[in-house]
Amino acid sequence: MEGLELYSSEGISIGSTTALTLEASDAAVSGAAIEDGQSGDVDFPFGSIKAIATCGERNVCDENYGFKIAGPPDGVGAYLADDHTLRVVVNDGAEITGSHIQYVDYDRTMFSTFMDHDTPASEMVTGMGEMIETMINLKGEPVGRRAKHGSDPVTSFGAHYGNTDADGKYVASAEPKSADWFIQSLCSAHLEEKHQWGEGIGLEDDIFITNEEWQNYALDESFVGIGVHVLDIENKALHAVGSFSQGGFEKNVEINSQHPDYVIFAVSGYNGNIDHNIEYNGEDLIPDHVTALRNANYTRDDGNPYVWPKDIVPYRIYVGLKGKLEDGSDAPEDDFLARNGFKYGQLYGFATDMSETGPTRGIWRDEWHKIATNGDEVVGKMIAQPWRWDGEVRNFEHDGSWDYQNLPPGSGDTGMENYDWWVSAGKEKGGCKTEHASPDPRDGTTSFIQTSTCGYFGHLYVDGVKEALEGASGSFPDSFDARYYVYQGETDVTSLIQLGGKGQYTEGRDATRNWDSTDGEGKVTFEDIDGFEVIEDNGKLYGMIQEDSGNKLGERIELEHEADDIELNYFFVAMSGGKSNTRMVQGVGIPKGVACYDGTTYHTDSHEFS
């Protein structure tokens, strides 16, 4: 307690850190002070930035006194806990026992004027704590103690299947030091409120939807995989979800279903981000034995063998029918997942005419975005994939992640003669990952904006949703009409970025280019877009773009205005980190003393925006 009181007296309580890692320009250019624990250039060109919490700060409120912001923040959401309290919910990347979901409460009135003065956020913090009190596995069982004894220990009840095979045998490549199970790398997240699309439209509860992003498994072991998790905010219970498949995800967001009985989510991520944490010939060793099991049980429709499915995936949506169990029968009213449409549902993938006369001229997604003109449209359909969750936990060779190596159902029918899933780089290898998705918040549209690690992004419209669901009679349509509109290809953005006099790196370089290598002229495209969120103002859409590219001079954040038929403009907001950034090289950390130092050199790296 004495140490904690000292921590508080030194001012390192939640929200007390006012210094920023972000900067407007490199200190060598701006002339800002280079001092550990202090901000650099904070004269941001298009608006002010303040911190509301920093990794490592501790809670000094009476409830949960001493709790710490446990790790680097990733997915974030916010809602009104009551009329007076704004609650911010966040994933973090803590190492021991895996990722956490935590909350910080702020006084609502004080938050409304927070940007009008220099007062630190600590003045408005009213509480903090953990959001996960109960964890429910894929079978609907409370996660319990792990079986650790015997020649082949199996946890037959209460296993966390992200760490095990379908029998409950622990098969992750490492074990947590102080827990039975660990949640691996909860990535981005989205907070969804009840009926946010209109009266009776959308979820029946407030949720925080997140997901495990990647996992390493022991060599030659079978495994279930990694999936989506949905937090019941009111009851602080985290539920594993089987209906999105188990290939690892990045960000999943609710979009407007336009129907009171259904929910719809945009689904984004890897589709198989799993390996053995072992390098072979310079590459991660993938689970070839699982691919062999897939081929032993299933046959591709083109006669070729299945390959590892990572990033062989189209744009996707999930449609769920509320109030139903996995077999479509009525669920008890107290079944949280069923009540919100997560048990009985169908995944759909975007497909289009892939002939030479089709809208992409038969070119796969990544390559097409290198030659597309901003504003080009790809007309297609969201088609139901064959796999559907039935409630039985199986190993990954039986997962829905493999479906996209076959033709979509209905391909070859009239009007769909040459249809195929529009995947990143074809059926034999993965390409760039579908990164963050963000819902279009405007009334009357079922659509979302989808990004890629290749730096391109666009708008996916799902048309005729209301009519299709009304005609589904309590089931799921075979397909929906859909169209993709590219906002930004993997093309030159240097003339579109407005720096506002900032964004200056060393040696005459600037943030109109990405410098994941300091050799040469830099990259003229966006690179590894990670964080992405769209907001609406008076019917206009604005997007926040954040890169996670390994930029050696500092990662970029940009704000852009989205409108069909108009070339976008990007406004540089801030940059942070980088192996060759002046402040990083000289050991500046926030708070003071956190920079890694081996007695000779400061170990610098990029600052991931996510």
C-alpha cells in the first residue's frame, strides 16, 4: 500500500499523464525539447489532442483501488453507464493471462468540456475496473480450471477452446505463468448499443464485440482455432462465438439489418492466422498437418488440394436470426447469444463475375486495386457460404475458413455464369489481409467501409436487405445484391494529403509518404492501414485512418472526407514513434523511464496505431 500511495502522490494515476508520444513533426525539425517523459511538437495542424489514460497508470478511486491499465490499448468503445458517467471500454495487450477488457469511468459533464482547457483527465476519472467477470466457452459452459495431470490431460468441461483441441486437450505452444488459460491478442473491437438502428432494429443488449487475432499451437497438434468474443456489458460475461468461424479476426461491426428479427455484421480478418511460432527458411511454419487432414476429409471442386486458408477470403457479412438456437428452434429468453442472433446465423462472401468481361476483368482484389481508378465500382452478390455453425465444437480442418477455395453456391446459374469469390490473390495463396471495417451510420443503408493491409479501402453496399429478409420466412436468403465502390486504391496519395505545415520528418522527408524503409524515396501509397473508423456529420462521412506499417520515421494518422464521386482529401493529424525518429533514438518515453535501454543503446521501434 505504501508503494501505491507513492504512485498516487507522484501523480501517475489514471489520466494524470498529459505528455504525448504523438507529435506534429520530428523534434529535429520542429526544435521541440527532447526530454524523457515530455511531449515533443504538439502544435497539431488540424486540432488539439489530449490523453485520457496511459498504459501503466493506476486507479486511485475507492473501488478497485490500485488496478492498473494493464497493457497497450487496442479496441475501444464508449457508452453512458448512467446519466452522469461516460464509460470507456478498452482491450489491452497484457502478456500474462492474455488480453484484458477494462473500463474507465469519467464524469460526463467534465468530459464535455475536456478539450476547452489544460486540466488533466485524472480530474474527471470516477472509477475503473475489469469488464470480464465470467467467461463462457463455445459449448456455453463457464470456463473453469484446466486439467494438468495425467499422461494426456483433457479438460472435458469448461475448456477455453482457443487454447485446445476439440476434446479439450491443451495444445497452445506456450503456457501462462499464473493462470490456466489465456486469451490471445484481443485485437480491435466495437461497442454496439441495443436497437441502435431504430425501434427494435439491431441487438437486444449492449455488447462489446472483439476477437482473438492470432495464435501459435504446438507442432503436429490439432486445434479448434480462434474466434469472436462478445461481451455482455450489463453482466460482464464474455461469450465465445462459433457462428463467425474460427480463423482469427481483426474487427467485426454491426451494420443496419433494416429488420427487427435479424442482425447483420461486417466480418473482417485473417481466415487462418495460426502457426507454430517456429520459422523455417525465414517464414512462419504453418500447420501443414491440419491442411492434410482437410484434404483427407474434403475435396475441392476444382480437383486441386486445399492450401492453408490464411487471407484467402472475400469481403464478408454475417446475418443472424434473433431468438434461435443453432438448429433454428426457439431459444430460452435468457440465452444471451441466441437473443442477439449469434447462435443461428449465416456467413456470406462477396462474389462477382470473374471473367475477362466482368467488372474486374478477372483480376483478383489486391492486384485490381493497383490499377483501379478511385470511384470504380464492382457489382456482385453477397452469397451464403456452405458452412454454417451447428453448435458442435470441431477441430479447424472442419471450419468454414476453407470454403472460399471452392466456387460460391449458384456459380454457373443464369446471371452468375462466371461468379467466384473476390479474394485477395486467388485460390492458391493468401494476399493482403482485410483489416478494419467500419459501419456506414447513415439511416436506410446496409453498408460498411472495408480497409486492407495493402493500403486500399472502399465502400461495400448490400442492397435490397429489407425485402430479402422479409422474404426469407425465418431463414436466410441464398444471396443479396451487393456492390463495392473503391474510395482509395493502392495508388499514389501524395498529392491528396494536406500536411497543414506539419508532418515533417528528418532530412527533408515528410508524411505525404510512408517510410517503412528509410532507403529510397518512400512509399507513395498508404501502407498497412490498421485503425479505421467512420463518423457522420450532417449526412457526410469522415474516416480516421491509422497505419501500422513499421514506419521508421513515425506512423501516420490521417482524417479524410468520404463521398461517392468525389476524390478524397486526407488531413495529416499526427505521427508517433519510429526506429529513426529523433525522440525515440534519444530515449524519450511516456511516462518518463519506460524507454528500453540496455546500458548502451535505446531500443526503438514503431508505435502501432490500431
